[in-house]
Amino acid sequence: MKFQKIKLKNGITVLFEERDLPLACYSISNPFGGSYETSEVKGVAHLFEHLLFTGTKTRNHEEISGEIEKKGGVVNAFTAQDVTTYFVKMPSEHIDIGIEIIHDILKNPIFPAEKLEKEKGVVIEEIKMFHDDPEKRVYEILESALYARPFGEGIVGSAETVRSLSRDKIISIFKDNYTPENFIVTVVGKADIKKICKKLESDFKRSNKSYSHIPIKTKNKEIIEEREGIDQAQLVIGMHAPQDDKKQKALEVMNAYLAGGMSSKLFLEIREKHGLAYTVRGSIEREKNYSYYSIYAGTTKEALQKVKSMIIQGIKDVEKMTEKELEESKQRLIGIRRVATEESLNAMQRLIFEEISTSKAEEYYKYDEKIKSVKLEDVKKLAKEIVKNYSVAILKPKK
């Protein structure tokens, strides 16, 4: 596996993992996401993800997707709290087409007025979809229990904020916050990196603009939402997690032991032993400016408090973890990482978030040794720290 990190004269950071297979993933990430938005424009970063595909000075919507798909490629985008990414995955011999189109949508978007209201409507339907899915909704509730506004309002915004965004306002925010010197370009696969770097320097000029992150205020709260028409109760317990990389690795090991699969402690206790949930899982959310750990369970309304207590007790019982269980958890994490990153899109995404979170994408390749270096005392100490304060999100059936 060959990796290069290149800083171009125009400020763009290029991450390149060379692979022998005749495929290539190419992405441009702009470090402007949901956490950079005020309440008044909440959802605009995600709206860009939609609008940039609606047309440029030289291509309409059908041509943007069609030129890529006709060559067997895929094109898409995603928005997170600290970044928005636009990407293609294509046969290597056609990657130049994908690169040209990604550059075009970032350099020459026209935000066509006739498409704007339609895309707002699409996004509002997406908001409804997340709200109507109980499992997705409970995670939205959790973030509002862990963080004060505007961060705790979520990435996609609300129907009200999306409707209120005028075309002039959208264009103004785009020009102010899409600055080439902040771009992170990630290439995974078989590609001519010298040619790509030359094109990047030719296509993008420094704008000498900068933008600031909105400070994130944390809190701990329990929020319960009731809903008619559902039978299962959704429970998520969340805890603010340290940003420190060493502690993050200890947290990953703890999660693998506690709620990382069907053989994990809480899965066995809550589902297999007591039959109180179908799904029990833990997850870690981390970007540059925040991190939290959560454990989810879908259960009955009557069992909510019992399951909640079992989760909290499970974290406290990490104190009982043995050296053997520590090593098993490490091996699980290392194996999962290898399986997941066989898919180049997964490798691309992990490189992006490593660079966004730490400014050191190269640390991605030290994952195995970092996990192996975690000590039992590190995991136990972390468990004691994070369980002291937690937030609870519950979505339950209404009587």
C-alpha cells in the first residue's frame, strides 16, 4: 500500500492511496458542514450537496450524472458536521471524466432558480424521512440532548429553515465558504497523481478567504418524545468523549467489548439473557470539533428503565474486563478495519475524517499499532470517566 500526502501551491491538500485494481475513487471535501451554521441557515451545507448537482455553466443535471454513469461510474456526496464531500468512483481509464465533473460543479454552479424550489422540496422530504424513522429520529434527539443550539439542531435542518433560504443567500454563503485553499482531495485507487495535482493547481486559485467555526456548547439532558403509531421504544444513551487520539482508541476497544457485535457484553446481557431488545449496539461519532459515544437499544416501553440501568451498569462493569477480553476486542477491531477498507470508498471516507479530525491523515495507517498499544488500565479509566455524565434520548409509543 503506497500513500502520499501532498500540499499544493494553491493550498489544497491531496491524499493519495495507490492501489493496483483498475478502479479509482476521487473526492473533494470542503471543511464546511453542519457545525458551521447558525440556527437561521441550519441545513444550508446539506442543501449545497443537492444543489451543486442541479447544473453548471456547461452541464445540466442529466449531463452531470449521465457522463459518469455511462462509463460505469457512481457519483454522490455526503454532509457531516465538519465537512461536505463530493465524490466519484469509476474505472481508472475514465477517472478523468469524473474529476472534470467534480471540478465543474464546484467551480461553476449556477444554482438554477427553477431547480432550487424543487430541491428544497426534496430535502424537506428527506427531513420527513429521518423524522418518521424512529431509529434515526432518536439519534437526532440525542444530539439535542448532548449539545446546545445551533449544533444540536442536526445537519439537515428543518423544513422552516430550508424554505427560508433564498437563492441570493445560498449563493452568498457558498462563495464565502467554498474556498479552494481549504479543500481536501482524496484519491484511492489506480490514478496518475502528478496529472491530478497539475489539474487541481490549474483549475482552482486561492481565494484568500477564511471562515470560523461556531463554538460548540455541550450539555447533558434527558429528552423523551412520545409518538402515536409505533410499537417499539427507542433508547440511546450518549456521553461526551475525549478528542485525544489515545483515549479515542481506548474508547474503540471499550465499545468492541461492550456493544460491538453479537458477542459483546451488553448484547449478550440485554438480548440473549433477558430478551429485552432485538438490537443493541454502540457507536462513536468524532470529527474535528466534537466527539461522543452512544449505546442504542430498541425495546418495549415497559422495559425502558431496566434497559437503561443495564447499559449504565454495563459501562461500570468494564472494571471487570480481563486481559484476554482486551486482546479479543483488539483483534475484532483490527479485523473489522481490514474488511471494511477493502472497499475503496470506505478507505476514502476514513482518510477524509482522519485528516479532518487530526490534520494527520497518515495516522490512518498506524491504526493496528495504536489499537495494539491500548492497555487494560486505559479502557477501565476511560469507562469511569465517561459514565459520570450522560444524556438520554427516548422515543416511545404514546398511550
